[in-house]
Amino acid sequence: MSWKKDLKIKRLRYRSIIPRVLGICFVDAIVIAFVLFFCYLIFLGQINNYLFSSHKDSLDVVQAINTNWNTNTVALNMEIEQVKKRNSNIQDVYIVDDNLNIINSFGSEPISFETVFMDEDVEEDLADHGMVRGELDVDEIALSFFNLKDKIKNVINFVDIVTDKRVIDSLSEEIMFPTQWVLYKTDINNINVCIKNCYPISSYTYNVILVICVCFAAAILVTAVYELRKIGQYILEQKKINKLVSTDTVTGGNNKEYFLQKGARLIRAPRKVAIVQLRLEKYHNFCSAYGVKVGENLLEEIHEKLSSLVGKKELAAHLENADFVLLLYYKTTELLNERLNSIITELTSVRKTQHLLFSAGVCEVKSRNDDINDLLTSVGLAVSKVSESTENIVWFNESMKEEQVWERRIEDDMETAIMNHEFQVYLQPKYSTKGEKLAAAEALVRWIHPKLGFVNPGKFIPIFEQNGFIIQLDDYMLTAVAKLQAKWLSEGKKLVPVSVNVSRAHFTCDDLAEHICRIIDKYKVPHEYIELELTESAFFDDKEVLLKTVRQLKSYGFKVSMDDFGAGYSSLNSLKELPLDIIKLDAEFFRSVDDLTRSNLIVGDTISLAKKLGMQIVAEGIETREQVDFLAKQHCDLIQGFYFSKPLPVSEFEQRAYGV
Ligand code: C2E
Ligand code: MG
Ligand code: MG
């Protein structure tokens, strides 16, 4: 599976859980931010109230000094004490000169104001506010109170403008109890008043904030519970969907998806595991006879039976059509074969009155890292080989895969091969028995592959016959032979008939005779020098079309021969039905014959029969002198075989035929 497809499926499967959780977090974060902001506003409002009241009362202190400093110290003290009582925010009052030396203090122990208020940071801070120590413009310092008011909106800024280092420290430690020093200028020369304000948060504010926080926590809890319920429901829904996805619509049992998912885990078990593809043969036949519904019911019953026959940790699922897949544990190959046979017997008993036939492909899991999809492909390949085997259980082996890989390779390369003229014509001479002279030839294809080198037709012709490419190849060979004949003709050479193989696939073309005629006529080659070899398998196809084509070819003057005569079973029948010119006795007649006398008798009689029907006889695959002598005695016309020559490249054939 490509990673894109994988991702898409995973997304579909686990779709909205993550976005949902993220959504909840997002909504909750917004609620938290909102509540915190609200608390902050309440807190600020509170601070502002304190600031205003403190400023008012601080001005009363300044006023008291202005009035009483030189006249009534007692009254001054009382006034200040009263202000302090009235406004608990005002904690300490220091009377200082312009150089910030403390003259008098009300509140804490009198200490040098320099040490409280002035240290090295102070000068910088004062400078920040446009002031220089020693030349204090107390008005401006007083103004800092109002600057503070502006800046109080931000606690950090508030800390910034406080100039006492220790106050800053205490502020950062107790942010809820900010302390502020304010210096006021009085009307008395060289007398200023420095007031320390502390702004505690009231219990009312605390309570409000607490209530808000509780409400907010409750709100979050409610939404979280609600959302969690929703997620739970969603997970349940998702489980149902997954169940649906892994349920087979035909049998109502497990399907391929289910098998792939579970199987991928189970093949990692530390036991011997095998994957089995079980096929109910002729299912389409069954459906045609009893209807699709009955067919599906049968598959359902088979699936049920299979599920009851596999172990708890084994698997059974329906693939497609009439194919099932099993994951089984086993000890030895023999034991598994026995078990499969008994499973098949059980399955055939599902419908006692109907004859059910099963075949199986088996593949052992060799490593825990095996891919379940690959294993499924392997068993599919193995089960498809049952038709070529005598057994109904076929075990997968690597050569099956190699065959498939080879087929793929051939199919990938064939189009370019024809364009690049990688197919070459080889000619195998046919010799007359009388005088043993080169009298004809057969054109046989050879593939000179740029990477694989020389490839024999046996390795690619069957593949081309299956995929239909043989039609193109046959046309290519016909054209090449016509070109050769035309060349020899133009060079004044005496032509010999050259036969070209025409595959049975070609007989699907309605106008095959005209088609061949067009190719040959393009090069103006006399038709009697072209012979068309039809393999015997072609004679099993539509007889009407075959007869029509053979007649037409003959009417155009081409010679038609039956290749590999005797390799099949209906040879004599086809001799009766088809007006052929030549029959080519199959090489098998002459190969590893146990009873030579019997074989010679058959060959002799076949030759005389064909002769009586007016046909020419060619014997193929002749390798020995004895065979040649025997065939000459039986009046066989031509001999093709390694005894005289192997198939030759064109130049060597020319050498042999024309001596050039
Ligand atoms: P075929 O048409 O019956 O060709 C005869 C085959 O027997 C050739 O094999 C040839 O090399 C081989 N042969 C000839 N004499 C002897 C002998 O004395 N001993 C042995 N052991 N073999 C001999 P080849 O060339 O490998 O071709 C195999 C088959 O492939 C051909 O059988 C034919 O059916 C098919 N084929 C070859 N070329 C073409 C083609 O161009 N088109 C089509 N449709 N089929 C072709
Ligand atoms: Mg042939
Ligand atoms: Mg042949």
C-alpha cells in the first residue's frame, strides 16, 4: 500500500478524535484566558481605587505639613497619624530634605531614607524620569504618582517605575500586595514628604475571584464531561464502522480487510504459520445452474463451516468470488496437507447432493517480517497452478514467482523490442529426401534482448499467445520473410518456399487471409513461396472460421500446412475436414520411442494416408541418419531437423542455400 493511501485510510478510520480533543483544548483555553482577563480587570479596578484614595489622603499629609510645620508639631503629628488611621494603605510617612535625608518619620523605625530609597539603581531610575539626585524637582517626583496611575494597567510596568530595590523585590514576591513610594514637595523650603503606600487586595476581591475561578472550573468540567461523552460515542460509532468494513457482504463473515489486519499480527506468532487460499471450483457454473442467490448462500455456508474448522487463534475469511483464505498453524507439511484434505472433505459435505470441488494454494510464512499482502499474492499464484497439477493442493514455491516476474519482464519489453528490431528471423532448412537438397525453410523467431541476450521462442511465444502480442509478432515475421524473399528475387536467386508460423490467436481476425495477402503483396512475392504453418491447437478453435480462412489462403495461392501433426488427438479428424497442402509430423514421433517398430508403423501409415489425400509430408525434429533413411523409404517428402541443420541466421542460410 502506498503511504498516501495508507494515510488516507488511517485518517478515515481515526478521523475526528484528534481534531475533537484539540477543539476541546482550544475552547477551554479560550475560557481560561477570558476568566483570567476578567480577574485581572477586577484586580486593576481595586488597585486604582486604592491609588486614588491614597493620593487624596497623601495630599492631606502635605497640606498638614504646609500648615503646621513651623507652628504646631503636635498638630502635625496628630494629623499625620489620623491620615494613617483613615487610610490603612498609607503605611510610612517620612519627612525628608531635598537631599533625601530623613528629618522625621511616622510609622516604621526611622532609618536613613538614603538606604531605603536611594541606592545605585535609584539614580538610573530617577534619570529615567528626567531627574538627577541632588537637584530634585520634587514636583516632578510627585508627578510620578500620576505616571504610575497610567502605568498601573500593567503590573510589570508598575514594578518598573518603583525605585526602591527592596520594594521591587517585595513586589515580585507579593504581587498581590504592591508597595509604592511617592515623594511630594511641600510649600516649606527643603522639606518634602515621602509616603509609603501599600495596596492589599480586599477579601471581597478574593472572594469574587474565587467564585469566578470555581465557576470557571465547573464550566470546564461540564464541557469536558460532555465532550468526553461525545468522544466515547464517536469511538463506539467508529468501532461499528470498522466492524462493518471488515464484514463480508456476501457471506456476512470476515472479509479480506479483516484478514489483512489480523493476519499481519498473527503471522508474527512464534509458531509455524501457513496461509491457504481455498477455491471452490466452477462457482460461476454453479451460479448459472442455480442462480446467484443460491450461490451466495452456498458461500455463506462454506464460510460458516470454515470458521468452525479453524482454531481460536487461526483465521478464515472470504476473499472474492469463490475464494477463501485461511491462516493456519501447523507442525509439518504432511500434517497440514492431511488437515487441508479433511477440511475439503468437510466442505464438500456442505451440499451433499451437489458435487463441490475445492482446490488450495498454500504458502508457508518463512519470516515474521513477511508481508501479508505478498503472502496472499503467493497463495493466489499457487492456487492458480492447481489446473496444471495432478494434486488439488499446491504449495507455493519461488519458481512460480520467477515465472511471473519473467512474464512481467517480457511483457514490459515486448513493445520496444519490436520497435528496435530485437526480433530476428532464423531460417531452418528443410531437405528433400530425394537427393537431400535444400528445398524449403521454416522461419523461426529469435529475440536478441539487449540485456538478456539470446532468448529462445519457447520462453516468450506462450506468453505472447496469452496476451495477444503474437499477432503483432507473426505480422512482423511475415513482413520480414516477405522482405527477404523480395530481396532474393531482386538478386535473381532461385526462391525456396519459406514457411511462417501463424498462431491460433490470429484466427480471431475475420479477414486473416486478406491481411496476410496484403503483407506479402506489398513486397510482390509470388504466393507459392510463402507457406503458412498452423499449429494443431488452432484446429480446436472455431472450425467454420478456420475452414473459411484455409480455403481463402489456398485460393490466394498460399500453401497451408499443419504444424506438429500428431501432437494432439484429433489430427486424423482435421485431415478429413481441412484442405491442407502439407502436414508436418511432430518431432515427438521420433523422440525416445520405446517401441520403434510400432512407431515406425504409425509414421509409415500416416505418411501413406497423407499421400493418398494429396498432401506433402515434412518430418520435424530429425536428428539421425537412421531416421532420414527410414523416412526416405516411407516416401516422406521433406526433412527438417538438426541432422541437416539447426535454425540459422539469415546470412548463414544464404551461404548454405546460395553459396554467398
Ligand atoms: P515449431 O514451429 O514446431 O518449430 C520447430 C521447433 O523445433 C523449433 O524450435 C526448432 O528449432 C526445433 N527443432 C527443429 N529441428 C530440431 C531437432 O532436430 N531437434 C530438436 N530438439 N529441435 C528441433 P524453436 O525455434 O525453439 O521454436 C519453438 C516453437 O516456437 C515453434 O515450434 C513454433 O511453434 C514457435 N515459434 C517459433 N517462431 C515462431 C514465430 O515466428 N511465430 C509463431 N507464432 N510461433 C513461433
Ligand atoms: Mg512451425
Ligand atoms: Mg513444429
